[in-house]
Amino acid sequence: MGQFVYEKDADGVVTITIDLDGAVNTVGEEFLLGLEEVVTKLKADSDLQGVIFTSAKDTFVAGGDLEKLLAAETEEDVKELYDYVQSFKALQRDLEKLPVPVAAAINGSALGGGLELCLACNYRVAADRHDLRVGLPEVGLGLMPGAGGCVRMVYLLGVQGAMPYCIEGKQLRPQQAVDAGIIHKVVSADELLADAKAWVLGARGNKDLLTQPWDTKGYRVPGGISNAPKNLAMISGGTAMMFQKTRGLMPAPARILDVMVEAAGRLDFESALRYESRRFVGLPLLPETKNMIASLFFGLNKVNGGASRPKGVPKSKVKRVGILGAGMMGQGIAYCAAVAGIDVVLKDISLQAAEKGKAYTAKLFDKKVARGHKTEAEKEEILARITATDQKEPLEGCDLIIEAVFERIDIKDKVLAEHQELLAEGGIWASNTSTLPITRLSQSSNNAAKFIGMHFFSPVDKMPLLEIVVGEETSDETLARSFDFARQIKKTPIVVNDSVGFYTSRTFGSKLEEAAQLVAEGIEPMMVENLSRATGLPTGLLSLHDEVSLSLTRDVYETQVEMGLRDPKDDATPAAREFLHEMVGKHDRKGKAHGGGYFDYGSDGKRLWDGLSAWRKEGHAIPDQDVKDRIIFRAVIESLVVLEEGVLRSVADANIGSIMGIGAPVQTGGYLQYVNTYGVQRFKDRCDELAAAYGERFAPPAILQEHAADNRPFV
Amino acid sequence: MQSEAFIFDAVRTPRSKGKSSGALHEVKPVKLLGGLLNALEQRHDLDTAYVDDVVMGCTSPLGDQGSNVAKAAVINAGWDESVPGVQLDRFCASGLEAVNIAAAKVGSGQEDLMVAGGVESMSRVPMGSAGGAMFADVEYVFNNKSVPQGIGADLIATIEGWTREDVDAYAVESQKRAAHARDGGRFDRSVIPVKDENGFTILERDDFIKPGTDMQKLGALNASFEAIGGYGYDDMALSRYPQVAAIKHVHTPGNSSGIVDGASAVMIGSEKAGKDLGLTPRGRIVSTAVLATDPIIMLIGPGPAAKKALDKAGLTVNDVDLWEINEAFASVAMRYMKDLDIGHEVTNVNGGAIAMGHPLGATGAMLVSTMLDELERQDKKRAMISLCVGGGMGISTLIERV
């Protein structure tokens, strides 16, 4: 069993080194027991001179026992959690009341409960490590800092000052944390313990240094108390801003702000700590929280950990990548690869076009240099890795070539034929496409086993997802090496088998189609736009479709029909199809970039296109919930079908793919996790209802019926 | 009255110390009230849309309990959007004033169902936060000889010749009765435990009562108003009471009402409301009265107010079974008994605010539940509820079981 190692030196200073089981120290049962033991010992130590907390791990302490939080179901579980945080807080109070100085020597990242422990120390010094972060990331998983974090941060920084860290989960590098007033000092890693000790020895007997701000009589919370007249309007306005950001769909940020405001002078310190506990412990029972923990933590780890990567293939690295086409996608891929230390050959038909693609990386670095995050030298080093060219020769010997040219089979075939010989022995050819069938493309290859699809998302440097598409003949080794490349460039790879629209495009399309269907049925378009946003989608679906362009939807569909990949007879939403056809063909409403789609775009913003009144049926309305459910359920059902067809290899891939790639509302936990907390049976019943009212496309797929029959969640 | 004002139910929160160390400090005033509204809703399977109005007393209607705490609580409790709410302030009588207004509106036929009560989180909004001319206007205080109520309480004791021992003895009895009543479950019907959002109980029963209180313990306490009396308040008061040589300061925290947090709610309605909703009345409001006496001695209004209520009802002191006078100070209760010529054995039979505390705006309606429960327990008919009120006012409400 791991422990809190207690070592007292000749000066009477005790160093407590946290060394729990596992790779990282987390705040769980073991942590509490260890802390309790050392605090008891410290309190009993009569010639104690000071205390230093540090960690034996690469991180200081990072996070809490998420498995336990995820498993919480009953009132007893909530009570247990309440008792747990209250016990942790009591120990923090004990530390704060010790008559000697207590320092935190933060040797690695201190996150969540780790930072909360540090906040209960009189002095916080961090090692100057580029990968060290301090912060309270709980909100990102639908939780809140529940071990004193909200309360102590408010005392340190004021309500407004603490908001980015408590409500947005903003993490800081060591120097930023000093500037923010969260920690006191940064020193080099090898000076860390010496600095902590020097501080402890110097602070002995100095009452001001030994007393926490919140225990200091007359201490004023920065920015003033909540009930100060100047703050009252800010509290209400801050709540509104938070609602706008979360669309009222996230319970945690509202609770965090409430605790912060109460802590700023409405409650005394101890009551505020207790109030924080009360508001925290109920969160793990909420579906939003469960969804976020299940997908954004466990699901993401599973995906990145290689759940869909073939086993038995040794880990590989790409040394030299060729990128064909220096357009929007190609230049983004070049940037990611160069940053990851890979030599890049970026080719386009003209040197000018290739150079322009390379300049994209320079531009991104210029911003970082301006902000002081990178140096000019670092920028030059990265740029030196990118060779811009219009010649074939530099591609010679690439172990991976990614083709990112225009989405047309004939062009892609031509580029393949011209360049495939340049690959190094055993090299992989990847086609970046969002819609074209990989198996078909691979037929033009001289080695289909080494051919794979890589569906990048735009803008590539920002979007974390990569959808890897496995063709019928793609080998396991090719897949494994592609997966490794994705990790090498820090993307999260999901793996899908070749099918029309893969996973993401197909599911994304179903939402847009359903929105078009609603409009075609005569529902007020503004209702469709706003209710789709109200589900938590980042953008209203009519605006989104305008961005994507209605003509692209139509073109892709028609291409797929032409290629025999789709049969119009099977179209789930023929009214939507007809509507889009008319919008594009008859009215030239192709989308935002083409002068307007659902909306007209002017200098004073956008307004619905008047011509939509041709479809609008006055008085035709369906319940708001039905509109919202039709949109989300279409995407979920599509995901279930994709899983059923074996296109997806894991549930986690679907959840992560939907959140990171196609804007699934995070509180759903992704389009399959959503079913779990909705209730599998309940979800099936609702599908039946929707199918009866709106059509067979909502009928529960077989896989859902199976899971509902034995109440089995999708994991 | 055109119709009867029936009492269908009366509930309250437990009371706890009105300081940051008190159990209810962390509970917002809207939540204190909300718990009671939801309890009424659940106990009676109440269609809240039927409620015509919610009237809540509060003496420091600012900060967390400002901006019409009654309507805020109604919305926050999830009651039907058609239910309005109003907050009123008649100082310490606010809770009972709310009840009386509800009775008047129902009795006049203007409304059919109302909820009346009050809230005071003295830990979150300390007494005196509202300021006002009586406390903070030099011209007013000087011209009107506006002195703190404790000076008036000590003046009453001085005039009546009651010693420190007399008032302490009253306080010991209050503590004894309150502990006995609480521990015997006499408040259980009306006291709704305060819970958090997880369903965990924050406070189950009154925890302000100090059962071990005796004369010796009380005797050790310092008089609360001696020092400020000496600053000049005594002289200001005595300028109107030249017959008194000097004020004897006998009141201490031990024989004065406690500073606590709490809330109350009484559901009052017409016969029609009872029929429509299937509610059985527990009692009715017979008559109410409010008046004012000398604002300097301030606290001698309750006796006259009770007499006024009796006169209106055409009843006499002998027609009343139980009496409840808010124990703002021991001398107030003792003066009330003297004025009405009634004994302690029928007055404050379950103790009072000296033991349990006085959450200012809430207390009046709390006493309705206390009396209703006790009338039922003893199978008696009528009870008079009275409070002294700032500015020399007094208030009374006569209730009877039906």
C-alpha cells in the first residue's frame, strides 16, 4: 500500500512525501487515510518546527477518484462522499491551525484535490517545469472543486478573480500561477525542497506568515463581499453570462458560482466549506456529470490508450511525412507534424501554393511568439522541418504520404498514380477524405494493404480528432502505424471501417437532414435553429448547414447516388432532400459562402431568408421537446446503426468521435453514452414514440432492442 | 366578518443560533421559507395555483432577504407562477401581522386561500441592518427620545419593582418548559426539519434551548443594557418617566429572547377553499387587534392589544384557555400577565423565545402553530397570541379550534 512518507530532519522540519499506489497520486480513500495519519502525528509532535508536503511521483497530486464518483448511485454514496470531503477539509483545517509553518513543494502538476491540499498550506512553491500545471479542472467533468477549492480561491482572488480557475477550469503554468496569486514562487526543480525548507525555517514564529488569509482578522476578500452594492449587479450579470456559455445545460458551473458568491462574505469560512460540500456531493448523481466523466475521462483514455489499435504490432514512429496539397487541410497537417518533430515535405502544384501552405505554420508561430509562449528560434526550428516544393523528388523516402487534394475520385487516383512509387519501402499511403470510400480509392493503389483513410477535421491545428478509415484490404499493421502517427501528432484517433460517410460525416449529416426535414414539414425555421442550439449543439443547425453549405450536402449525396453507394428509395427524409434540392437548384440558396442559405448575411448580422415562407405552415407546430429529440435522436440512432453494422469498433470511439468531431453536446457524453443515462429502455420507448409520430427512421435499431431487453448499457 | 378565516395548517422551521456558528446560517432565507412552502404542498397535496397570495413578515428586508423575499421564495419553491407574494414589516409582529392580514382578506371574502408567516435569518442579515429613523436619525432620536428596546424592558421591571431574581426565575421556567415540550414531542407536528438539496438534514429540532439553565448560571451574566443606558439612553427615557429615580438594569442575554434563524408559514382560507381542496380546518381566527402605546417604554402594548381583540370578539379573559406572549424580555411577559390578570400556568405553557429564540419577522406566525398544537393536545378551545412591537405597538390574535 502506498503512503505518506514522514521524515523529520535535524532541524525538526518534517517532510511528507506523498507516494500512493499507482503512477499518480490521486485523492481517494488511500490519500485520506495517509493524510489523517500524518496530521495526527504532526499534531502530537511537540518539537515540530515546520512541515513540507511534496510528492514522490512525477506529478504532485492530480485529481480525485473518478471511478468512485462515476459509480455513485444512491443517497448512501452521496453521504459517503459528503463525509469524505468533510473529513478532508477537517484535516486541511488541522494543518492550517498547526503552530508551525506548512509549505507545499509542488514538484509536479497539482490539480483538483492536489491544489486544494496546497491551498491549505501557508506557502506554495513550484518547480520550474514546462509540463507542470496547477488548476482546478473539475468543472470539465461536470464536477466542482469540492475540497475547499472554491472557498479558498475566493478568499485569495475574490469572486471575479477566481472565476476563470473555478468555473472554467483554467490551468496555469508555474509562473502564471505566481502572477495570478495562487502560488508564491517558482524555483528550479533541484532547489525546490531547499527553498521550501528555507521558507519554513524563516517563517517560524512569524504569526502573519502562519495565519491563512481566511483566518486573519480584518482580512478583506479581494473585490469586496458579495452583498456590497457594487457587487450585487455583477452577481446577477455573472450568472447570466454563465447561462449564456452553458446554455443552462451544465449544472456544475452554476453551483460553483453560487458557492463562490456565498463564500464571499455571506457565510463564515467554516460554513462556506460545509456549503461547498453540500453543493458538490450531489453532482456525481446527475446524468450530465456521469456522461462527462464516462466519456471525457474514461472514454478518452480508452481511445488514446489504443483500444481500437490492433495488438501485437510494435509501436512505430513516422520520421518523414509527405503531404500532397497545401490547402487548408494540408497546411494544418503539416503544422501538426512539424510541431511533433517530423520532417515534412509539403507539395502542391506550384511552389507558390506550397510556400503559402508552409507560411501557415509561420503565422501560427508568430502569434505564439507575440504572446511569449514560443521564441523566434523555436519557430525557425519548426519551419526548418517543412520543405515546401512543387517537385516530386523531395518526397522520395517518405514513410507516410498523406494526400489532401480535392475531394474527387479522379483527382485522387491521378495523384496516387503519380506519387505512390516515392514511398519508402513499406511506406503507407493515406487519403484525407471526409466522404469518399477508402476501399474504392485503394483499388488504384499498387498496395491496398498499405492504403488507409485519414479524415482530418478543420482547422486541423485546433481540432483534436482524427478519424482513421480502414479499407477492406488495409492491413492491421497499416492501421496500427496510422494510429501511432495520430498519437505522434497528438491527435485522438478513432477507428472506423469503410462505409458511406464513415462514422462522423454520416452522423453529422443525419442531424442536418433532420433539421431540413423539420423546415420542410413547415415548422417555423427559427424554432428549428434555436431548439437545436438549446440541445447544447455548439451552433444552431440551420446556421451550421449554411456554414457547411447546402450545395455540398446535395453534391455529396448526388455523387454517392451516382456511385451506387446510396439508393434514393432508402432515403429517410425525402422531404428534406426535395427541400435541399429546391433551395440549391431553384433558389440558389447554397450557403453562407455562396451568398446565403437558410439565412441572408448582411453587415448587420443574419436574418432568415424570406423565401423560407414557401415552406412555413402557419400554426403548424410540434412540441419543443419533439423538435429537440428528433435532432438528437437521429444522431444517436445513426450512431447505434453504425455500431450495429460493425463500422465502429468501440463505443468509446463513437462517444469521443461525436464530441470531438461533430459537436455532440458534451453533457450527452457522446451519442452512445447519451443512451446510458437516458435509460436504455426509456430511450427505446421514446424511439417508438417518435417513430409512430414522425416516421420509421426513429424505429429502435436491433442493437438497441437487444440492449434494452437485458438493460445493458453501451460501454 | 363576512366569512370565517380557517387555519388549515401551521408549520415552522426549527430555530438555531443566529450567528455564523448556528446550524441554519448556511441556509438562505428563500430556502428556509421554501422548505415550509414545499412541506405545506406535500402535506396537503396542494394545488398551489389555488393560493391567492403569500404574505411574509421580515424585519430586515435587505441583502439575502431583500427585494420581496416572499415572492422570491414562492418562485424558488416551484409554486405555480400565478401565486403572488408580498413581504411586510411590522417589526417583531411581522409574522403575526401577516397572519392577521390573511385573516382579514379571507374574512372579507377578498381571497380564499393565503399563506402567511415570516422569515428572519439573523445570522445572515443582522438585526439593525435596515437602519431607519428610529435608530439612525439624530433629529428623530433626539426629539422622540428613541431608546433601544432593552432600556424599555428594564424600565418596565423598574416601575413594577421586579428584581433580577424575578426576571431570571421567569427565564429558568421558560427554559424548563421549552425543553420539556420539545423533548416530549409537543412541537413535532409543526416543526419541519431543514434539509439540504441532497436530502440530508441540516437541523431537525430547535437547538437553541439550554435545558440546564438555573438561577446560578443566569445570575452570572452581565446586564445587557447597563453600559449603553449609562451613555445617556437611561436619561433620555427617564425624561418621560420623572417618577423613576433610576433604571435598574435586570435584563441579560439569559432572560431576553435569543437571536436565532427561522421561518414560519400558516395556511389560512375560507370554507370554500376547504371544500374545494378537501382540507379540514384545525382552527379559525376569531379576532385580531393592533394598537400602539408609549414608544419610549415601547413594550407594554400586548396587554391592551389582547383586550382590544377580546372586546371585538365580545369575549372576556375567562373565555380564553391559553395565552402566548412573545418573550422579547422577561418583563414583557410578566407585565402582560399582570395587565390581563392571568397566571403563568396558562401562559407560555411550552416556554417561549427566551429559551427558543425570536427570529424577528417569523415569530408571530410560529406562535400560531405552538398554540394550535397545544390547544389540540390539551383539548382546549381558545388561545390568545400577543407580541410587543417596536414603536410602542402591540398585536394580538385570538384563535379557536373548530
